[in-house]
Amino acid sequence: MDLYRIIRELVQERDRLTLIIQSLEEHSGAGRGRKRGPAARRGRKSMDRAARQQVSERMKRYWEKRRAQKAGM
């Protein structure tokens, strides 16, 4: 068993596979150097003043009902 020959063949196979992977990535556009589109906006959507007021009123009614249920128990 020639250990050095086996290692050399494995290294050649690795290099061949690396070239194939790079070629496929370039062809598909999945490579590291690919330009990306604009970054997606993250986080919460902003609400205008009227929407905040509606949410505020709705939550006030919600908590009023919760307090009334708790007091009635």
C-alpha cells in the first residue's frame, strides 16, 4: 500500500471537486461574489397617528373588560 500515492490521488480529487463546485456556483449565481438586491426592511411597520389612536382605544376597552371580569369573580 503506497500511502503517498493514495494521498496524492485524494488531493487531486479534492481539487477537481473544488473546481466543479466553483464552476456550478458561478453558473447558478450562488457564488460569494454575487451582488445582492436591496436589503429587505426589517422590524415593525410604522403606524400613523390615527392608527395608534385606534389601537389605544381598542386596548383601553380590552383592559376595562378584563378588570371588570376579574372584579366580578
